Amino acid sequence: MPKQALEIGVSGSPTAVTPSNTTNLSSPARYLFVGTGGDLNIVGATNDESVIHRNVPNGTFFMAFVRRVNSTDTTASNIVAYE
């Protein structure tokens, strides 16, 4: 990856997300890409509370520091995490 891309904060580590109520991401994500829209139930990187974001549109870059995407109440799919 070019050095310039790293300087502006572009991730070099995209990871497909399988929503789970128990399994955290391998490392917290700075943002998520939501390919197919719907509801997104996330757990923040610094607490244990989950928050449901309703009606996230297709093709959204969702900016949040995320530890886990819960399967319960998540209807969005084709989710990619970026560290």
C-alpha cells in the first residue's frame, strides 16, 4: 500500500464480518462498509453496550469504533470491517 494512503487513514486490512452475539472482531474496526442495507446492531470498542442503527442504506461507510456486530437485530449484510 502506498505510504500516502496510510497517512490519510485508509485501512489496509479489510475483513468480512459475520455477525455474532459472542465473537468479537479480531481487532476493533474504525469503520464498517454495509453492502446491503438494513439494521446494524453494534458493540462499541470501549464498552459492552449494543446500539441498533436502523435503516442503514446500501453502500454506506459507517463510521464508528466497533468491537462486534451482533447477529441479533442485524438485518444488514455484506459487511466489511476496516481497521
